[in-house]
Amino acid sequence: EAQVTQNPRYLITVTGKKLTVTCSQNMNHEYMSWYRQDPGLGLRQIYYSMNVEVTDKGDVPEGYKVSRKEKRNFPLILESPSPNQTSLYFCASSLLSVGGNEQFFGPGTRLTVL
Amino acid sequence: KQEVTQIPAALSVPEGENLVLNCSFTDSAIYNLQWFRQDPGKGLTSLLLIQSSQREQTSGRLNASLDKSSGRSTLYIAASQPGDSATYLCAVRIESNYQLIWGAGTKLIIKP
């Protein structure tokens, strides 16, 4: 089944404790991205990647890191989480073409930073 | 800078009605526009994708139109059902860096 998977789905942690949220897709998509969703603010892009070893900042990259060592994986790293990073996080992927392609989303990771 | 606006922010209608959700964007330099559905606390499900060269797309009771020159898209839902209750989001993929720019969504409630 074609899908984007994220782990963990739920996470409660404390300020300053490094964490990684994994994202994997099995559709051979070049383009992957991370979003956070907050009430009243909608979806905001954190980082994106157009291919292996190519990553770029989105609209709200502060406090986050990503890596793209393999095509299928795009982990999101919070080196020192803070309470303002409490949010619902989504990973997404799509093919990369001039005409643009459908974006597929993971199920989301609800993160709470105490 | 591209901005996407969805009106209304919330809508409550009786079951069986036909309804229209609106999405507008400020810059016509887009690859496509995509409509999504999100149930409370859940992920996003893609409903319809309209390429910039297309005028509309249909899937079952859903029909989405795109008027790129005026920066507007509508999502038409026919014969609404309580199961259609969700938040509907539109997003445009901009040409400059392939980024998706999102509207804030319309929260739809269909009353039985």
C-alpha cells in the first residue's frame, strides 16, 4: 500500500530533551516536507527536500533540523525542544515534476513539550 | 507573497443541501491547487487536484473548479451528508519553489 508513515504518533516530552520524528514513504517520491499545524495558524511548512541530500528551509525552520540521506526517509529532529514546539506535525511527499503532483500526507504526530 | 484565503471559516447546513466552499489566492503563478479534508485530530486526505491548465475536477459528489486568472477555486459538495462534516483545506503549489501554500480551512458541519 502506498503510504507515508510517521513515528511516533503521540509524544510527550520535556524541554531540552532531543527527539526525532521519523517519516518514511514507499512511493519513490523526490519531494518531502514537514509541516506543523496550530489552531488559528493553519499549516506551516518547516523544511522541505527536493531530493537526497537537498534540503531547504520553509516558513518556520527555527528550532528544527532535517536530513535526507535516503530517498524514502526524512526525519525531523528537535535538538532542544521548547513548549512553543507543542503542535501537530505532518510529513508529506509527492513526485517532483513541472506540472506539480498530488501531495500525500502521513497520519500526523502530536507532540507535547512540557 | 502568495496568500490563500478560505471563506467561510465555518459553515453549518442541514443534511441534503448542496454547498460551495471558496478558496482564493493572490498570485496566479501556480502549478496546481489541491483540496483536502481533515477530520478532528486526524491527518489530511486529498480530495481533488486541479492542474493550472484545468478548469475543474470531479470525484463522486465533489466538484472543484479553478479560475486561475481571477485567483479563485470552489469546492462544490452535492447532497451533503453528516459524514461530510470535517475541515476542508485548499492549498496551491507555487511555481517559484514548489512550496504548498495553505488556506486556514473551512469547518463544515452537516446536521442530520
